Amino acid sequence: YYQTGRGSNIEIGDGCMINTGCHLVAADRITIGAGTAIGEYVSIRDQNHVLSFQSSVRGTGLTVAPVTIGKNVWIGRGTYIGAGTVLGDGCVVGANSVVHGEFPAGALLAGAPAKVKRKHAAEEGRGDGFEANDD
């Protein structure tokens, strides 16, 4: 399922795989790099509702910030990726994660909210597997 507003874009690189039940909703821009694999039931949205106890959700408006997903990223089943998120090349996102923020190339992230659990050793010149994040 893809939804765009007037003047918004969803850009998908070559060789991407987007699985069953995914939702990509852009008020501005969602960019997905080449070779990225997106698991079932992933939701990627570049906007969030503004919270106000003075009116209903429909009347509060939205904040909007582009989502950028790098090349060769792997996004696990059931993940939510929110406005302003940047995933560097080669990131791996664990299933059912809630992702907001910027994550470096080669990061393995998971959780709700998602946090970097490990960094790919090859990205740091230390080999070819994942190693613990010492940051």
C-alpha cells in the first residue's frame, strides 16, 4: 500500500523487495536505497500527529520530516519507521521495532524504541560479522 500527498514522493531503488502488507505513506518524501529488503507488515511514514488534549487527533495537524533508508538495508517484519528517520547503508532492523532517529551505516538495531545493539564489524574494518557496540 502506497499513499502520497500532493507534491510528495516515494522513491524506491533498484532491486528492492517490499513484502506483503507494507504501508508507505508520504506527506513529503520517503527514499529507499537499492537492494533493500522490507519484511511483511512494515509501516514507513514521514509524518506524526501532533498531540493536543484540546482537540481531536484529526484536528491537531501533523509534523512532517523525510525518511531516508540507505542501500542494502534489511527491515524485519512488523517494524514501524517514523518521520525523520535515517538508516545508513547496510543497517539491519530487528522485527517489530519502533524506529525514530538517525542510525549509522552497518548498525544492527532493535526494540521499541529501537537502539543500536551492534555494529557490523566490516563497517569498522574489523572483520565480516556483527560485533558488540561499545559506544
